[in-house]
Amino acid sequence: LLAQHMATLRKHVMMHNKSSETRHLITEILSALAMEACREKEIDNRDVNPYATGLQAAGDRVYVKYSKFKDLQRQQKKAEKKLAKARAIDIEVDEEVLIYALDSLNDALAAGVAIGSALEPWSKLVDVYSAISSNSLLSSLTTVASRCMSASVVHASVLNLDALDDQYKEEIGDCLRDVVTIVPIDHVLHDFTEGLKAEIEMSIKVQDGWKIVRARLVILLALAKSFKNDDAGAHRPLFISLVDALCILFSADEDVGVPHIILESTAWVLAGLASSFACLSDAQIVRVANVLIERLRHYEALIARGACVAMMKLCEHAAARLASTDVPARLAAIHATGGPTASRNLRLGQEHESTIMLRSLTFFVFKTDRAENDVVEHACVTLADPVILTMRSCVRVAPHEGDYVRSLVDLDIVLQAMQKAYAHMNTESILLGALALNAAHAVTAASSKILSAENVEERFK
């Protein structure tokens, strides 16, 4: 009888003629069934609490004055915490009901139900899974989790992603991380990557499927924190395949017709995954770097900005492996000639692309612990010269007030890098001293502008 009712609920939640309120109610019922399928039975080894109140009050308790009663209650709670480890929890699982309910909730998610409601049972599973885990249950949950990822993509594809607030994006990430906490991400990564490849291929052919590709990239970005360096080896081939697909997409020629919003989203996904690139080979990391460098001067500023942030994240985690390649020199050349394509309008608190590029280069100042002093000095010169030159030009040509502030921020980054370089060298450096003196002269020459009321306000922004 329960199976018939659950099948009916699953059928109705997918019907297009059902209202959102009806779908929400059905989702609540399915969610309750999924959570009830994992019933907790607590075996309490403690004695009856003599200071409990209400329905839990002991029938034979002795009257205690209120002034003492509260104090005794607190002492009892402390004692209970110490004895908490003595409690055993027995969880009874109805695997068939659990799996069917979770799979039905996938259908509800694809039909447009809020992701927090559709994936609520997974958060409870995180708390109890260690007590119920088994190979058969993991196998069943893996299938459901893979379908959950696909349903999440469909769910995201019907949302207005341009108007999606940060709070809902965080909710998507939190809910999906509950899923991959139970089912390791490498168990669902193959199907997810193959889905991405198929959708890209279809979109290129018919130019009418990029919305689903963008939705998958949104879901992938939400999952980015779930890729960890410490377990990268377990899913290395799958992860490499995913990164390859992203690089091919990001480096696609203009005539392929990839929309700019897809390129921008791909850049942010690569930035999110950068901390997990340890499992890639040196050649693969260089390939990612080259793909990003090619987009740093894309005529669309949003794409260039995404590539710039991804490049900074890559340098942060892989500078030592990129140091012996031509990547630092190529980045330095872009830095010396004005930096990446600049955004015209930035929100308060957003750094300029040239500043982000500068941060990327600071990771190469001393690439290894055994870097020679002359190499370190040359890296500092490469960083500092363009910034000092820009600061001096601000005095001569009197640009917008914000340019003074940007120059100050860039100079601060350079001076901090030089300070670390000096500590690393552990010896006097005439070259670094000359650079510091030039920087001081540039700041002094611009001080009248820097201390103006407009610039003070701009810096506090």
C-alpha cells in the first residue's frame, strides 16, 4: 500500500499542471518518508533524570526549592554530557523506502521544487550514515546521487541565473555537498563529466543548448569545494577528464559560437577547482595556464577578469611547478604592458584586473627555497618597475582619482613582496634598496593627490 501511494506521489510531483504549492506539499511528504526510513532508537543507559520537567518529570521526585532546583538542573546537564558517550544509538533502515523516496525527490527537484526542500533528507543522512553504511546501501545511493546531480542541472537550467542571489547559490552548494559527503564525488564524476561533454557537443551543433551547459557549470562551481587535494589520487583520471573538457570549452575559437557567458562561467569554475590541481601532471598544469593566458586580453572584460582570477588561483597553488616554464615571463610581459583587459565598472571592494595579475606574479618572487638572490632581485624588478612607472604617470597626466588608489594598492603589494624577498635573501641588496627608494620618491611626488579628500574616500571604499 505504501509503495502504491509513493508511486502516486512521484507521478503527481512531475505533472506540469500541478501548482507549486501542491509540489511543495508532495515534496514534504516524500522527505518525511525518506527521513522516517532511517529511524533512530536510542538506548539510554542513564537513570531517570530526577530534575526533568513537564512530561519527562520523574513521578517520585522529591520537592526541591526553586533557588536550588535550577542549580541542580545545570549540574545534571553537565553530568549527562559526560555520560553521553555511554549512549548507544541503534538505527533501523528501510533501504527500499529510503532509495525510492530520495529518487522521487530528484524528480521533484527537476520539476522546480526548491533545492533545500528536495535534498533535505541528505542532511539527516550525513549525521547517521556512519551507523548505517554498507556496500549495498552505498551502491544504491550512488545511483540516486548521480541522478541527483542531473536533476540539479535541470533545476538550475530553469532558474534565472543572472538574477540568482548569492544566498541561493550557497544553498545549492550546501545541499550538494551533503550528497557528496555520503557518496564520494568520484562515484558521480564520470557521469557528470560525460554529461557536460555531450551537452557541449550538442550545443555546438545546434546552437540551442547552452543554457543547460551553463546550468551544469553552475552546479560544478557549487561542488568545487568538494574536490580535495588529499583524496585527489582516488579520482585523478576522472578529474583530469573534467579539466580537459573545461580547457577545450574555454579555448574554443570564436567561430564555434560559444556564448561569452559560458566562457565567463568556465573561467570561474577553473578558478574554483585550482586548489585541487595537485593531481594534474606538470604538462597538464602548463596547459591550463596557457589556456588562461590566452584569454587574459579577451575583448570581453568579464571573460578576461574570470581568466585573471583563475590564473591567480593557479599561481597560488602551482607557482613552484610553473616557475621553470615560460608562464612567468608571459605574465610579466602582460603586466609590463598594461595588464589584462580592464573592466569599466567595478563594484565597491572589487580589485582591478591589473592588481589581480600583480598578485599572480608575487607567487613567483621566490619560487623555491633555494632560489638564487639574483633571480629574486630580477623578479622584484619585474614586479616593481611597471607599478612605479604608473605611479609617476599619475602625477604627470592627472587621471581619474581611482587610478591613484589602484596605484597605491599595487605598490603596497609590490613592497610586501619585496619585504618577503629581502627576508628570504637574508643579505643586503643594493637593487632592492634602489627600488624601495624609487617607490618612496613616486609616493612623495603623488602625495598631494593621494591625500586629497576624494582619494581618502575612495580608499575607504
